[in-house]
Amino acid sequence: MGLIVTDALLDGERVGLRCEGGLIEALGPEVAPGDGEETIDAGGMLLVPPFVNAHTHAAMTLFRGFGDDLPLMEWLEGHIWPAEARLKPEDVYWGTRLAAIEMIRSGTTRFVDMYWHEGEAARAVGDAGLRAVISSVFIDGLDPGKGEGMRPAALAQLDEIQELAAADGRVDATFGPHAIYTVSAESLRWLAEQAAERGLGFSIHLSETQGEVDDCLEAHGIRPAHYLDELGCLGERAILAHGVFLDDAELELIAERGATVAINTSANSKLAVGGAFPYGRAREAGVRVGLGTDGVSSNNNLDMFEEVKLFSLMAKHDSGDPAAAPAGEALEIARGLNSPALGGTPLEPGEPADFLLLDPETPELSVGDLDAGLVYAATGSVVDTTVVAGRALMRGREVEGEAEAIAEVRARAARLTSPP
Amino acid sequence: MGLIVTDALLDGERVGLRCEGGLIEALGPEVAPGDGEETIDAGGMLLVPPFVNAHTHAAMTLFRGFGDDLPLMEWLEGHIWPAEARLKPEDVYWGTRLAAIEMIRSGTTRFVDMYWHEGEAARAVGDAGLRAVISSVFIDGLDPGKGEGMRPAALAQLDEIQELAAADGRVDATFGPHAIYTVSAESLRWLAEQAAERGLGFSIHLSETQGEVDDCLEAHGIRPAHYLDELGCLGERAILAHGVFLDDAELELIAERGATVAINTSANSKLAVGGAFPYGRAREAGVRVGLGTDGVSSNNNLDMFEEVKLFSLMAKHDSGDPAAAPAGEALEIARGLNSPALGGTPLEPGEPADFLLLDPETPELSVGDLDAGLVYAATGSVVDTTVVAGRALMRGREVEGEAEAIAEVRARAARLTSPP
């Protein structure tokens, strides 16, 4: 049975939308309610494409508001790492489940994740009805021997995610080496080869701090993007998170290879890394980009409305140009439509039936240009209905299982963040 | 008849709160429901002080999403000024009314306003049940003769606002010279004298762009804050909006005089003025500060949750210190508690009965430090109940008159923003 939406507002026109088999089958003023099919009367709500969160660590909802406003290493060593050492697979399930609910509530239908126990993350995404690119995280502490020993487990985890992926088609498995300062060259090369062989993606942190660049120059004589390229890691399916300290030659190389940078403006500002992604230069070089919230312990939410606003404002602030990253362009990026690797899809027949209905009867969306309203005025609370693969995951701001997920995360966070 | 709130969570403790005559009469675990009094069962919601918006042009809800992403002068000359020239007093009433509703929805109970036809703004604030500092705006185009001719009308407008203020005690009248580049020295001196005589405040834009500083240096040989001081404008009741380009000597002078700077991080970034308020240096100098959203045509919302996050993130980004403007400090500033001129009040018996009840059963506030949750994770949508002077203006996210205000603003915005 398909889903039919009637009386939605798309580009100023009243339209209907029919979903079948998880895809948009028809879209236009002629689409009318069908017999015996599930129908949503949009009552004039705005029909728009959803967001793609290009970089996050979803299960970190367990550590929200835990050790904020501390110097980076004090936060990691004194708070996050000891707590993560106590993580059990079920914690990751519930952390990811609550993250999925938060994303559904704020209009994100697909996200690129990197964390521990990602089989559980994949299961949570499946149960929540969302889409995700789930990476089997890999850290060998720059020890190639240790890295070699980890390979079987890494492949087993990948297989686990791929099995879940095959089950319903909403989860993609990908490789997730953490960063060039935590993974040896040998392991990076092996992971890149594995990804190429299996036709899978590759998600990695890159150039988040100046220290990473300096260390790379000292150890290898080249900058991080060139180092990754030498190891075969910069393909079209690579998603590079942060990229704050990329220079022009690196941006050109990344553009040439067709890799994607996931920009994390909020997290970079909150952690005070000392800069923001050089959007103007990247745009000129033709780099594909997306936006990520990063984990909630360095943001502290998963609201892409907030992220796209901060991205656009930071691009203007940094360049001194109020016309930089204008609303329409920023939205295209936030919707994952600027890069095929992110898997964003437009509202068109034949495309996945992923979309949002927004409430225009709010002060934020009451008047003016819609794109400007979405980027500069609205927050996630304007989303009334979130549909993924033709299934409504939220209607009237109610998401199934929210109270249970909050209770589970509360109990687990209390255990994880208490000194043992 | 008073209002009683039961079962609210304050600093981890279940408390009740009793209001009488617009003030908090009692607050603590011992406060119980009274006979025949209006009672709100908070059901474990979080009881917190509200925000004070230290600088806005409320009625600009009429121009939201109108001419975004344009160079500053093209936006002002091609869009905003021609539209403002068509403003009628009733437009300002409805624009301000919708702004008040948006503020109630996002937890702001008091704001400092500067716009045209402010008698109507004062009426809208009165009807909405909010508090505001309303300024009778003054621009003489640097023509002292014209300025002298405007004095009777300026005083008449002030009297009108003061009359409304006397009626219910929620509106304060203040003087509102626009800026040093739009108001002559003679008029600024006269306005400062009038303010001092009447014991009223003074609200003015200051040092928003480098051009303003350069022009001031060229015309007067001194920087803007020193120029204002020579004219007697830097008293304890002065609220200076923006202050992006203040140097250390100016910050010290402002601190010495006890004036307050209203920081507008979102608007400064969106308009790409080329900098942000130097919070670190201002804090060291002891400058009193508050946060403002500015008008929605340069923000584009009135959500102080978003503003306080951006303020804190920009302070960290600019200083390279992740511990700059920590959550508790940022909240104190956003609540108007850092300066007596802003009129923020704490939750204590004898203080005005202005407060919020927030929904903790949300992903954003599910775990972690509450201050961090409010600054970094929450948006205005976590506010369930907004109370001003012991009267609930919103419960369960329903504000009276919202649909009517949206319809009025839509119709008026369509007229104002259409070419004549």
C-alpha cells in the first residue's frame, strides 16, 4: 500500500504526491487521494526536501552536556574517553535511537555516522526508519601490526552492517578510519583498497586542527590531503570531515578527486579550533561539500536548521561578503545535493520518497522568501511531518518511541558518566 | 487573584511558586496549591528565568525574508527603506504584535525596541502582555536645524509611550537617537539632557561598521565612544547596540561610565560587518553587556536560544579558547542579569513574576548540564509556558492571537513589499 499526500504547497502551487515502493511515483496538482491508501492531508503545509547530516557520531546523545566549556584535551581525557571506555553495544543502540528521533524531529532523513559498536547503530537506524551511512570505525594507534590484527574484526563488523543494509535498503555500510593521526599508513592503504574492491565509501576526519597539519608535515613532508591521496584514500566516495585547515593546493586536489568535505561549523566554533572551513576558496576550486553537526557533545544538537544557518553566517562573517553562501545555495548543500556521495535526493518522480511537511503558520515562516525562511529564521520545530521511503516517521511532531528512548538514554548516561 | 505553579523543577529540587500582584511572593518546596487560585501543575517541567532581548526592531517581522543575501546598501536602498517609507502606524502595531508572540514562544519576556511609530509598538506590547523598553526613534540627518524642529514631536511620542507605561508598568519609555552618523551633535546633546532630566534611558547604535569609526575619526578626531561621551550620552542607562569595532580605550571608557553594550552576533555575521563584538577584551575591561537579536530582517528570528548559542560559539571561535563565554556566563548575559539597564530579574521572592517552564522530555534537554543544554542544545521550542507579571502568556505552546497576527502581518507585508 502506498502513501498519498494531498494539498501540499510546493513552489507556491498546491500539489499532491503519491509514493509507491518507497519511491515518489507521481507529484503534481493532478495527484488525488486513492482508494484504500494511506492519505495525509497536508492542509497547505510546505513540501520540501529533507536534510542530510554529512558527519556525526549519533550515539553521543549519551554524552550531551557532559564536560562542556573545557579545554579540548581535558574534555577528552577527563570526560569523554573514560565514559566511552564503559560503552556497551546496547548503549550505542539507544544513543543512536534517540539521535534518530531528534533528526526525524528536525527534518534530517539520512546521516553519515562514525562510532563504536556500529552494528547496533545500524539496527537502531533500521528500527527508527531512517537512512544512514554507517562506518565501521578503525583506530590502530599508528601501529601497523595492531592494525593488521584488527582487520578480521573490521571486516566482520562491516559484514554485519551490510547484512542489515541488504534487509531494507536504508543503511549503507562504509569504512571509517578515524584520522591520519590515529591510523597507520598501512591500515589506511588497506582500508582504501578494501573500499575500492567492495565499491564502498570511506569516511575520515581530516584537517580539523592546525596541529594535525603540522604533525603531518613533520612526519611525511606533505600536507594531510596529499598524504591521504598517496595512500589511495581520496576517491569519489570519500567523505572528509572538517577540512578547516586545507590550503588551496589541497582543495584543488580534493576537487580533482571528486571527494566530499563535510563542513562542521558549530563543532569547529564550539571547540575553538581556530578557524572555519574555507568555503569561498573551496567553492572556487569546485570542491563538493555537505554539512554535518558532528556529535552532540560538541554541538550540542542534531538540528540541521541551526547548522545551515551557522554555516551561511560564518561564510559571510569570514569573507566580509553578506552575499556569500546565500540561502538557496546553503540549502542545496545541507540537503546533500551538492555531492553524490551524500545521497541527498530531489523531489521528483522516481526518486526516494523522502520529504518534509513544514508548518507555515509560524512566525518564522509567516512571510518572505522560503529559502531565506528555512536558513535564517526557522529551527527544527517547524517540521510537522517527516517521511522516509514513503513512510511517515513523524506526524504532528509525534515520533513513536521517543519517551522510551529518552528514558533509556537517561539511565545509560547516568551509568556511563559516573566515576566507576 | 494570584497564580500558583506546583511541581516545577528548580536546581534539581521540586518546588512551588506563588505570584501575587505581578511579583513572586513565595518560592520553594513548601508552596502548595491555594483555594480559588489559578494553578499550573508543572508536572516536573524546568523552572528558569526568561531572556531579555537587548536590541531589536520588533515590527520588522513585516520585512522578514525580504531582500536577504544582498550587499548592505542594495538591501537598504533597494528594499528596506522604500518599504519602510510606506509604513503606517497600524503596520507597526501588528508587526510588533507578531514579534511579541514569537518572543513569548521562545522564552523572551522583555525587549529593548527602536523603530518608527513606537506609540503603536507600546500598545502592541501592552496587549501582548510582554515587557519592553520602547524608544522614540530620532534621526535628523545630521541637520541640527531639522533636529530642533523635531523636538516637540519627539517629546509628544515619548509622552504617549510614558502614558501607556504608567497604565500597567510593563513598558518603559526611552530615547532612541539612531546613531552618530544620522543624528547631529546638537540633537544628541539635547536628547542626553532630556533623558537625564526625566531619569530615562538612551538607546543608540554604536560602532557597527569600520566605516562609522573612520568617518567619526575624520569628522571629530576621536573614536565613536569618546565622541558620544563628550556629548553626555554615555550614562548608566545608555544601551549601545553592536560595538563591534570598539577599541580598548573605548571599552574602558564605557565600563567606567557604566553603559551597556547590546551584542548582536547573528546580525553582525549575517550582514558581514567584518568582525564580532570583542567579548574577551570587553569582559576584561568590565563592560556590562546583553544580547540582542536585532530586527528579523537581519537575523531572521527573535529566538534568544539561538542568539546565546551563536554568541558563545563566536566568542570561542574568535579567541581560540573553548572555555570562553561558558554556558552559565552566557545565560546570565542573555537573561539581562549582567546589567541593571536591561532589567532582567532573578527567580526570587519580591522580584517580578517572570519565568519559563521548559519541557525536559525532549532529546535536547534529556541529559547533561542544564546550562549547557539551554545554550548549546535547545531552541525556543523547548519552552512550554511563559509567564510575565504572574500571567501565563503561553501554555502548552499556545499563544492567544497568533493566527490573527500572522494573517495581519501577511496582508500588510504583501502591501509594503510590493512596488508601488
